[in-house]
Amino acid sequence: MKPIVFVLCILALTAVLASPVSAVGDPTVTITDYRVNPSVLMPDSIGTIVITIKNTATSASIQENTGASATTAGTSTPGTTKVTDINVNIENIKLEGNGIIVLSKDFQRVGEIGPGQSIPITFSVQAPSDSGMYFPEVWIDTTGGRSTRYPIPVNVNTAIGIQKQAILILDTSLGGAANPGEEIPLTLTIRNAGQTLADDVTVKIENMSTVVAPKNADLYHLGIINAGEQEATQLVLLSDKKASAGLVRIPVTIRYNAIDGVPRTQSTGIDLILKGKAELGFVSVDTSPPRVTENTPFDLTIRIENTGTGEAKQVSAKIDLPSDGTREAFIGKIKPGNDAPAIFLLQGTGAGNYPYNLTVTYTDDMGVHTLTRQMHMWVPANDNSGNILVALIILVIFGLVVYRYWYLPKKNGDGKLPWVKKN
């Protein structure tokens, strides 16, 4: 009997040494996320349910001794230890409709999932004809473990569970005309047209345009905007003088936190219509001939230049000099940086100083404009000194003739001229 008892003791000791000595985190599976697409199904429509299955044990393992310890010369030598990760073997995944029509078949023999690992599973479903909230269940069966049941809410054409959101709308108000080369004052108004508040609202002016850019700051903080309310901020933009007239879009990014704390971003923009503005001035005033005299026809030429950013169109000029002739000139177009002549053909006027008005009418992208400038013209009297000298010479000659051939003979008493012979 003693040998038999000894053998049984040895076998029992071996069994104890070969059994697991520790187990860390018994593994199982759970559903960590799900998505219903679309989030609200219409009656009889088709959608998908995507679930994420995860092994709950992040580092599950077992340790087992593979041999008995030995004692030699009073020294104990431990046996070897084997460490093995614990995987979860999934045998079957099924979606129980509970009113939802499940189009996908069961997923069988999915396989093992290691500690901390996860896999996505997608089911195709069809909504019923009746609206309402439905709760299909995901059934997961594992080998040697407990089964998992997880309900998933599915919204079929109801307002229940639909998250209300903030809707931010950007409105722009110009404080003046948008002219190339000038500052453009703007008022930005952010209006919340949604049903929940928007927290920590910021507006960023994106500097992506070479034509228009912010003058100072490009980031504005508006804080909280409740549903149905609005906040406004002022800013100034700078425009390039060489920019062409037309539509310019400036990108704007609006960032805020939703009521659930999730950051949201909206992209919008500021639309500006740059309008060219013509600015007309005067270069020179010339006459032909250069010296105008009274009652003499002459040409008056006034050169008009455009120093603005837009094209001047339908340019015409008119003067009110008291002289017959052409007192109105049509020029046409004057592009920025160019000039053009206004020519008036006049019949002449009397001597004197004549103030007159030059009126220029033109149009540009801003509308119709009239420019008036007062000017002067001096017309000297004709120079008659030459005619007076000739008259004096003629008068002297005539006096000499009278003196010689009339006065002297009469003085002699006979009344005869010197060449008349006496009897």
C-alpha cells in the first residue's frame, strides 16, 4: 500500500504544478461603438448598422509551470514557466431585428480577437413601414465564454433623439464703397439660426487673396451666441490698387463648440465687388495760335487725365466762353493712367479777361459724375502802332507838299505856283 500511496502523491503534486498559477483579466467581448447610417431612416428605406467589437482584456494572459522544482546539494532550482495570451474566439454574430428587417446573414466563425483588439462588423437593414424607435439586438456567442447581448436604437422617421444643432450664418455689411487701393470697412454679423447655443465662437479671416487682406487682426473672438441671437464685429480690409474690378471672395472660417462640447468648423466667405473709381484732372491748357488776339479765330485744347483706378467712360467737356464756335467736345473713354484732349474750335472774341467754367461729365463703376473747374482766358487788344506810324508819315508828307506847293506861292502874292511862268 505504501508504494501506491507514494505514487498517488507524486501524481497529485505534478498536477498541481502543471495547473495555472495566475490569470490576469478573464477576457470577454463588448461593443464599444455603433453607427446607424443614415442616422434617421425613412420608412421602407435601406441603411447599415456598423458595430465595433472589442476584447475587453487589454493584457490577459495565463502563466503555467511546465516542470517541478529540483533540489541539488541543498539548492532549490525552480521549474520553467510558460506565459500565454488569452484570446477570445467568436463563434457567431447575429442581429435580431425586433421590428427592423435584417438583410445580412449571421457572421459565423469570425475567429479569435487578441487582448485589446477590435473588429468592425456591418449589417444591412431595411426600415419597416411604420415610423418609430426600434431596438434591434446584437447577439455575440464566444467559445467557452458568456454570450453578449447589445441593443442598438434605430430611428425611423421620428424627431426623437435627433440632436439639435447651432447653425451660424455670416452676414456682411459694407461701411463704404469697395474701391481698389482704398481701405474697405466691414461689419461682420454672426447669427445663430439653430436651436442650441454655440460656445467659444471665433471668426478667422483667411489671408488667401493677393487682392484683399485684413489691415489689422485676422482672428476675432465672439464668445457665446445663443439660439436666435447674433454678434457683430468691425474690421478693415486693404485692397490692392492694381486689382481689377469684379467679384473677390475672401475665405472665412468659423469655429465653435457645440452644446455637447464637440468642436465644430464652418467654412464661409466674404463676397466683395470691387468697383473701379475714375478720378479726372487737368494736365494742360493750350491755344493755337499760342497768342490769341481779339476777334481772331483760335483753337482751345484742354488735356484731361485719369489718375483713378477705374475707366472713365462717356467723357464729355463743355465751356461757356462768350465766343461762337464749338464749345462742347466729346472724348469717349480714358483708361487709368492715361489722358485725352478736349478740343474747342472758337471764332474769337473781343479783348479782355474772360473767366469761364469747364464742365466735365463722365461715368465709371460708381455711377455718373460731373466735374466743374473755373478757368480764365486773357485776350489782348490788337497792336495798331504800325498803322499809326504810317498815317503819321503820310500826314507829314502831305503837309510838306501843301507847304511847298500851296502855301509859298500864295505867300508870294501872285497866287501862282512856282512852275507857272510870269507874263
